[in-house]
Amino acid sequence: MAAVSTRANEAGTALRTIFFGLLDDVASDPQVTDLAVTCDGRVWADRGNGMRETVLRVPFRSPQVVREYAVQLCAQLGRRLDDACPIADAARPDGFTSPPVQTASACMR
């Protein structure tokens, strides 16, 4: 799995490494301001000109993989995502936000 490098934010605080795996190329693109993954694994990214579909080098294989990915990503960000807590609002330590992620339909934004 690939990772976004640990670095310091503007205040000089070290940021922990977040593993984005399949989304690493998109998540590490400095032009991306918003990112969404649908339950069928389609990926959408906003690079300043609205949400546009992005094709991954290795796509999500199934809705179950999207769900497992969302659970793992939220866990890295210190958020719980499961059947008992089906929506998570998470942000990377550098401020990149990931508004509500939900497990029922396994979509991420």
C-alpha cells in the first residue's frame, strides 16, 4: 500500500502518515480539493474545475472492497465506521477533509 508522506504543517507540527492505497495517486495530487468514491468503486476528484471521474490504475474490485477501504481509512484518521456508526466525518491531519463516509452503501466523499 502506498502512503502520503509524513510532513510538517504550517505550525510545524508533524503529520502522521496516512495510507491511501488505491487512492494514493489522487489523494497526493496537490490540485485535488475534494474526492469521492461511489459504492460501485467509481472515483471522482475536483481539481478546481468541478468533480470529474478519475480512473485508477488499479480499481476497486467490488462494493465490499470499497466498504473495507472506507473502514480502514477512517480508522487511520481516528474515526469509527461500522454498522453501529455508519457515517464518519474525517479529515487528514493536513486539513484535507473527507466529509461523511458511510458504510451502508459504502460510498466515500
